[in-house]
Amino acid sequence: MALEREEKFQLANIIQVPSYVSLMSALSYYEMTTQVQREFIESIALKRTKAVTVEQTVFNFTKINKLLFFDFARKRGFFIASPEKAFLDAMYLMSLGRYSMDLSSIDFDKFDFLKVRQLILAFPEKTQIFIKANGYFQET
């Protein structure tokens, strides 16, 4: 019996505690990207970076600084980042050279720009410079 996406998200939260679904997995869940990851669930964690495979699904956990472990909520039995935080998690990891994603697949019009501007203040200057240098969320 194949697990549904939300059941996989619940399993991800159980495999590594604490963790929350983020990055492209969260953006796909919120329909903010054209990229759909069927057998790959990405989460942010505090303990360790690791990958676990369960029934052909890869659960990828990326450790981040505990000061950046925020802005996620429990929805339908699992913890998931807000869309804005999922994007900023990706930008943070990209600024460190630890992540890549197809940014052309992102629907930037669906983001709450005010929330992005508020959340970004918690991230290191390197991440803020990376986002500005790439032209994301510029004032119009």
C-alpha cells in the first residue's frame, strides 16, 4: 500500500524529531512551484543531515542553525514551513553552497512579500546578500 503525500510528511516528522517539511517539498505542497517531488521528501532538522529511504521514498533531512528553526506550523498531522520560510530555507542553503533548485519553476507572485522581508532579517547577512544579488523580492 502506497502512502499518500501527507502520510509521508507525517512519517518524515517521526523519522527525525524535531523536523519540519520545507524546501521544494513544502513549495510543491503549497502549489508554488511546477516541480513535483513524488518520492522525495525534504525536511529541515536540528540534529543531523541525513537521508533515509522507506518504501522507495527518500526522506532527506538537512540540519540548520537552531536560530533559523522557526516559522512552521502543524497542518493535518505534520509540521511544515510556511511558503515564505520554505523559500528562505532554500536560499539560505543555496548561499552556503549546500542546495540547488530550479528557481524558474517558482511562482513568486504567490508569496507574501511583507512576510519574506520580515523573516529574512533572521537570516545571516550572506543569505540576505545572496537573495538581493539574484534579484528576488526587489522593491517595484
